[in-house]
Amino acid sequence: MIGPLRTAEALDPISTPQGRAEARDRRRAILRDAARAVRWLAWTSVGLLVIGLIGHVADKAIGQVIHDMHGSEVSQWAN
């Protein structure tokens, strides 16, 4: 059995090499999860922007086709 912890180790587990390693691992895990969330948010934002741009271009193209069709109908009736 391991002897009783010294007071500093009992109150502050980071004061031991194992405690420092565990704290470092926890920090790395938190940073890794945060980075993953930021990447997901960035790619989602880019995807939504691309979808919006495609929708905008399609809307303009459809509007132009409709405008051209109405223009040709008007010119047919004028003749």
C-alpha cells in the first residue's frame, strides 16, 4: 500500500508529475474538442454560403429567363 500523501500532494494534485500529465492531457482534450467544433462551424458556414450563392445565381438566371420570355411575347404581339 502506498503511504499517505503529503499535504501539498493531497491539496494540489498538479504538484506531482502524474498530476501535471493528467492536467495536460485534459487541457489537450478540451482544446482538441474546441478545435473540432470550430472547424465544424467554419465548414458549415462555408457550405451555407455556397448554397446561398447557388440559390442567388439560380434566382437571377430564372428571373432573366422569365423576363426574356415576356419580352419576346410582347414583341410578338406588337407585330
